[in-house]
Amino acid sequence: RGKSVRTITFEQFKEALQELSKKRFKGKSDEEALQEMYKLIEGKGPGLTGVTKTIASPTVSRLTDTSKFTGSHKERFDASGKGKGRAGREDLVDNSGYVSGYKHAGTYDHKVQGNK
């Protein structure tokens, strides 16, 4: 892989397995060594060695508890704590024709038809 590249392609991965199998299984032929290497990694995923563990401290839980957020940050999450996405970050315009903060929006037709 290149110096500035952080990932490798599948072809590069297979080439690396061939090189490693030659070093690991020195007494066997290249094809036998490659087959032994495939047996070693068959059915396994990436390891979790050295992965950062989550910390369960009061400070972290307070910072990640969305029910305790205030101000504009509170508007970014719904009641369950799930983010609202774009609706939580931007002031979206309500084009319903009612004044903002009007509590009985959408009841005009009901009131007019109810009086007849």
C-alpha cells in the first residue's frame, strides 16, 4: 500500500496472505502454505484487540443524556433521544398560513362546519 493510504484492496490483501503464508509455513509448498493460511482465518472477523472501551462515568452519561440538554441543543432531539437531523439544526419555515405559536392551527373548518 502507499504511505498515505490507510486501506488496502482485496487483491492487495490476498497478496499479503501469500507473503505471510510463505513465512509462517516454511516447510510447505506455496500452495499448501496458502491453504493452511486460509484455514487459519476461515470464519473469523477482525479482532477487537486494542479497541477503545466505553467509559461509564457520571460525567460521560451526563454529557450524552439528551433529556438534560437545554436551549437550542434540546430542539435537536425528539422525546426518545433520537436526533431530528436537519429539522433539529435549521429553522424550517411553516407555510401553513397560521401565526407561529397559534395553538388551534387546523381547526377553522371544524369550527365553521360545526356552527351550521
